[in-house]
Amino acid sequence: MSQLKLPAFDRRSFLQAAASATLGAMLVSAARAQKRDWSGQNPTRYPDPDLVVLDDRCKKYFIGNTPILRLHTGTLWAEGCAWNGSGQYLVWSDIPNDRQLRWLNEDGHVSVFRKPAGYSNGNTFDYQGRQISFEHGNRRVVRYEYDGKTTILADKYSGKPLNAPNDGIVHPDGAVWFTDPGYGILLDYEGHKADLELKEAIYRIDPSGKIEKMADDIYKPNGICFSPDYKKLYVADTGASHYKDAPKNIKVWDVVDAKKLANGREF
């Protein structure tokens, strides 16, 4: 029996074909979807027509009987959402307004949670439920204690001020990993304009308080997360915003002994 021969695809052709297929799927979905009604009404049918799975590997995470809900409007720049499972509330930053907002799951109420907030960008919670914020304005990483006091976790590296910490995540060993691309000091809009004194980089704050640079082979490290087993670290590189030759990609590293990175590559 003769075998069917398929046409060969180079990488560029493959990516173009994949992009066309994805766009086609999105257009078909848009054509079928009802116009979104944000008045609070649930969709007339499930699954919500605006929920689209573009990668079959993600289908197992799809919850078909859950609608998209708009929680709040009125922020100038909503960033850094963080969920507190114990308190059942969502915190996020409104950077230009120098405040943090909180949405309560109990009644859906949104209120100002913290103002001023150091022009915070990213937020997260550690394994003790304490909020950690990454501030543009004060160029530092802080932790809010149970009694309301603020602990500065990092504001300098090698004697120089951090650029403008952006986003971060906590490892089970208690270390805080964060990105420092410097966006927050480029303009007064989201912080205070200043010159970058450090190369854009990814850092780790040890539970002892020591800060170490993990990697700087990246243009503008932005969003950051670990794999579920904490053996890989993923970081979005948004350097194309300011560097002509920068890729628009996500990088991944192997995490070695929970304290080092190796084998950085495009994800």
C-alpha cells in the first residue's frame, strides 16, 4: 500500500497556517456569539458563547456552566489581580490612580482597599496569606503584615535602587521571585520618572532577606509564574515595546534546587 505524502512545511509556513486557523476559529466563534450584555444577566445558553477554547490541551480546564462576569469598571489601568482564598476576595491595582481595589465574593462589593499604594503593579499572596505588592512609585517590593504594618522586602540590588518591580510570585520555600523591567519609571503616569540604574532582570528574595539576580538574558521581564511542580519558571518578555530587535515571546527556564535558573529558552 502506498503511503500518503504530505507537503512539507517550514517553520514560517507552519506558523502562518496555525495563525490563519486560529483567526478562522475566532471569527467563526464571533459570528455565532450573541452580543455581550453586561447588565448582569446570564447568557441565554451555556456554555457562554464568548468562552472559546483555542488549544485542545486546555479543554479539560473548561467550565461550561460558568458565565463571564464584569466585576468592575472605572479604573484607568487595572493590573496585578491576586485572589485571597481565605478571605474570599480579589485585589488589584489601579496604577495611575495610585490605589488598590478589592472585590468581595460574599456580596460582589468593590471598594478602595489601599490608597496611596505606591503605584503598585503586581500583587500576590504568600503561603501565610500576607499580601505582597510590587511598587513602581517607591521602586520596591513590600509585604503587608497582619497588623497593617509594611515590611520592605527589597528596594536595592548591589547598592543601586531597583528600577520598578513589576510582577512576582511566591515559591513554597518562602522565596519571592519578581521581575524588574523598569516600565514604572519611564513616565510619571505610572510612577516617578527616573533613569534605569540596573539591567532589566529577574530576582529572587530569599526568606532570609537576601536578594539575588536570577537572570538578565531577557529584554523586559514582565508577567511571571511557576509550573505546577515548580520545576520551571515562565516569564513574558515584552521588550518589543522599547527594543527594536526584541522578540514578543514567553521564556522558560529550568529551576535548579529551587534557587537557580538554567537552560533559558523560548517557550
